[in-house]
Amino acid sequence: MSNEPSQLIPAERALEIVLGDAIANGVEHVTLQEANGRVLGEDLASRRTQPPFDASAMDGYAVQQQDLDTLPSSLKIVGHSRAGEPFGGTLKSGEAVRIFTGAVVPEGADSIIIQENTRADESTVTILQGIVPGKFIRKAGLDFMEGEVLLNMGDILTPYRIALAASMDHARLCVVRKPLVSLISTGDELVMPGETTGAGQIIASNTFGLGASIRNTGANLLDLGIVADTREALRDALMEAISKQSDLIVTTGGASVGDHDLVLPVAKELGFEFELTKIAVRPGKPFLYGKLKVDERFIRLAGLAGNPVSSLVAYNVFVKPLIQIMGGKSPETVQMRNAVLGRDMPENDERAEYMRATLTLGKAGELVATAFDKQDSSMLANLVRADCLLYRPVKAAAEKAGQPCQVVIIE
Ligand code: AMP
Ligand code: MG
């Protein structure tokens, strides 16, 4: 039994409902090679001090400052220190150790003289120019200390952070498990690009736009393809998504209340309980959000409208932040920017509207958003041509060109 709301829910409230009890997935361990772009699942402390010893930053000679009072000063070369092969002994007054970048500064040395400021033969080096003590020595711990927490839970593992984690001596990293998102494209009229279309058929585009978006959000995609508008076909597809332990099922099409709109009734038969069925947004009014509890965890379902623009806009507003939370990221809710209207706008009704619009720069450097004439939610080329979505709040009054408005930039 369920008692899903049948009235229009405002977009802000709908977002609260969708994100309300969303939590990050559990963690798993991956190698550094597999960590790129993943989300760190724990605070990470260094297992080492870096550099672990005082190291030379230059090629030259390790010496004692007290031998440099009068220059030139000739010193006996008593050994070598190379990266990975330290000089074993202790340097005494009157002595120098030939040293290279990255090598351990020998015991007893306090200065590095770069080789350009010396003259040397096999056994003796003549220091021609002095140096402030300590220059060209990287002190142990210059970069970081053992035990220091340098990366935090929730950090996205960028290449630089992966390099740092490696330097901290972590071979494997604890990361948040990627959400598994199943995608089901419903519609008898749908045909894959490149296939033969029959009468009344169109190409499935949402499948690809949403699939790419889901992957870009950091989820694993299980694309269950095109599913016919029959209860059996839809039930099979939903059951496959459930059995594969999807964290989220995204459907397109069949989300409103027509005779062929089966997502709500079939998902309810399978036990999903719905918290949203319609939201006060254009495009994207039919929007289903429900949950099925399986073994103490939820499988969530977001049923998007079939119209391409509706599905992509609803994805960005509602589904993307949900997937981000499940993936351990902070949710990027859609950000509004201030602009001014490029043309007069009529009064708006009870649905907030995201209108496809161009952006230009006005005389004072302000953004000017000019809505296209045609706003049909089936028009993908229009969406791609647009620079932004011009937001019109619920019941916005008629407004003149030049008046302030808000836009969502399309990246
Ligand atoms: P529906 O929500 O199923 O009533 O579909 C609304 C409109 O979107 C119809 O014109 C469908 O043909 C179209 N549509 C549905 N699914 C897709 C899809 N995957 N790709 C492109 N258009 C679609
Ligand atoms: Mg349909």
C-alpha cells in the first residue's frame, strides 16, 4: 500500500525529499592505479616523514661552515653521497663529501656548496665561494611528518593527491564504493541510433545523454537498454536492476499518468514506495521518486520524463546531487547566477520554469539572458544551442527586458 502525493510538489521541497535520507555508500580498497577520480573514504595520515633525512637539493660538496672563513679554501674529498647511496661516515673539519641531488647530507656537514662554485680534482676540492649555512639542504620533514593527516575523507583523488598518497607510503586507498546506477529507457517508439526506424519511431537519445551524465557523476552505469511499454518487459528490467544490487534505478519515459505510463504502477507492484510523482517544474513535471527496501538497504528509483530536455534538466537538478552523495561527494546543487532579461517575459504559472536561453554581455558587463522563442521540451538541438537555463520562479510576474533574473549556466 502506498499513498504517494498526487499534487505538484515545489522543486525545492522535491530536492529536500530526494536528498533527505541519502547517505554515502560503504568503502572498498583500491590500488593507486585504480584510485584516479575516486572519493577518499577515510582521513589519511602519512606513514613516513618526507624527506626522511636531511637531503641535498643540489649537486656539489657537503662541507662545514667553519672551513669557509677564508676563501678559497681547499678541502680533502673523503667520499661520495649519492641518492640511494649515502656516505657512511662523519664529516670532519678540513673535509668535503661529493654530494648529489636527493642524497643524504652526511653527519657533520652543515652546508652544501654547489659544484659551480668549486674547482676539484680526484682528491681535493677548492671552494671558491661561500654560502649561508643550511641553504640547499632539505631538512627531514620539510614536506610532511609521519602521522600528519594530509588527505581527508571526501577528497576527490586527483593526480596530485594520488602522488601525495603514494609519497605517504600508501599502496592501496580506502575509497567510497561507486554507486551502481541502472538506466532503463522505456518506449515502444524507441530505436537505437544506426538501427532501422519503422513508422512512428524515434531514436533513443536520453539513453546516451543520461548514461554519459551518470558516468560523469562518478557512478558505474548498468545500461538496461530500451524496454517496451508492457508491464512484463518493465517488470523484468526493474527486477534485473534490483537483482544486480543497483543503488539507484533511473528510468526515462512512462513517468506520467497515461495508459502507457507504466513505471509508477509496475514499480509499486514490486514494492517501491513513492514520495514524489509530480513536481512543479517545467520541463520535467512527471518526476517519480521512490524507494524499495532490500536487506536493510534502499534501492532508489528516479523516474524521469521521456522528453529529452525534461530528462536531462531533471537529472541535473535532482539525480546528480543524489548520486554525488551516494558516491561520498558533496552534492553540487544547481547554482544560479544573476543576469538581466534580454526580452520581455510573460507572467509565469504555478510551475517554475527553466527556459533555454542565450547569454550575451551587456554594456556594463552584465549577463543578458534571452530566452528562445520555442521552448518545447523535446528540442535537443535547442538545448545544445543554449548557453543557460533562464529560471522563472513560480507565479513570476510579467517582466520587461533589462529586469533582473537568474540563470543556470550550461557547461
Ligand atoms: P513519455 O514520457 O514516455 O510519454 O515520452 C515523452 C516523449 O519523450 C515522447 O515523445 C517520447 O517519444 C520521447 N522519449 C521517450 N523516451 C525517449 C528517449 N529515450 N530518447 C528520446 N526521446 C524519448
Ligand atoms: Mg513513453
